[in-house]
Amino acid sequence: MQENFFVASCVFTEEYPELSQKIQRYVAERFNFPIIRCCVANYKVADFEERMPAWYRDEWRGVEHYRKFSAGSTMISLCHNCAAIFEERHPDINRKSLWELILDDDKFPYPNFHGEKITIQDCWRQKENFTEQKAVREILRRMNIEFVELEENFQRTKFCGYSLYQTQPPRNPKLAPKRFLYGAQGLFQEYSAEEKKTLMVNHCAQIQTEKVIAYCHYCVRGLKLGGKNTFHLAEILFDA
């Protein structure tokens, strides 16, 4: 049976447990989609459970870790790592971003930013995903944000925070070699903490607005390290 399902993302949820809880409840209550935690079966299940705050740990344990869905089903995610892995491991599963799902909801309560200028940061991990990039910009328009483009945007972006300047989990190039092995030549080399900060500061120097919005948790980490007032798109949609 073909189904729509949502991947909550272990890494995103560890970093934003309250926000992830809100998003999962939204997906379940508004769309009644099943939710799984991870894009890979049996990946550090206990480790991520222990990393969750005590108030959320039992609820997280109650979310199904992984399930196989039939061909033609649609995986919905907000994690670019999950999306990249599904793209290569499960080509018979369609992919859709959370932002596209929100655009399907004609009752979503968008906050109003009254024409504020905010820079938008695209992510290397899904740099060719024009459908997602277009959806993000439409959401910004609906929030009355006058978004500012960087010169390296859409498929030209080379940014994913400082995640590209350290070794990656060994599972990634095995699970998604097109993206994380053959498409990552020269990336994922180890840099010192000082070098990472310098790289992020240099990247952020081109951003002229007070605020910047990203839709990748790795990008957010890097932009914050570079000194920018940064928000994950999910934060301003669900925490406003």
C-alpha cells in the first residue's frame, strides 16, 4: 500500500526536541501520516534515545524507529541527510520536503514579518532540489518576508555549515555514495575549531541583513558560529 510518511530525523530532534515534537504533532493531527524516527534501520537507536532530554525521552521511544514502505510511497522530511539517503537507497520512494507539505495546508497559520529583509541560505546537501528551494521561497513570501539571495544560491551553493570541514559519519558515503563520496571530493576534511570559525565568519561576511534563515540544521550551526542572527525555517513557522 502506498503511503505518505514523515521522517522526524534523529539529529534534528536531538538538537530541537520541543520543535520536533510540535512538527510531529502537526503532521500526525493535520495529515494523519505515520511517523518514523530515522532514515536507516537500527542506526544508533539507544544512543539517540539517551541523548534526548529526560522530559521527552519516553515519548521519543514511543515513535517507531524505522519501517519499510512500499514502492510509490512518499517520504516527507526536513533533514537533507535523510533525503539524500532515501534518494539513493530507495529510488522507488518519492521524496517531499516538509515545506512542500505545509504549502498543501490551506489553513496553516503563517506568521507575518511585515516586509522584513532576511537572507535565505541554501544547502549543499540538497543543492539540486529545486522543488524544495522553490517551496521555501514561497513560504517566505507567505510570511511577508522580503528575502535576500546570496550569490551562491540554489544549485550553486557550497555551504552546509562547518559540517563539510570535519569527517562525516562513515555510513553516509556507503549509503549515498553519489552525494557523499563521488559528489564530495575535497570535502569532509578535518579542520581545527579555529579554522572552522574563520571559514564561517568569512562566509557570513557577505550577509548584509540582520537575520538569516536556513532550512538545514547543519547550516544553522555554521551560520551561528559565524556570528549571524540565524533561524531555522521550522523555528519561525512553529515557534513564532
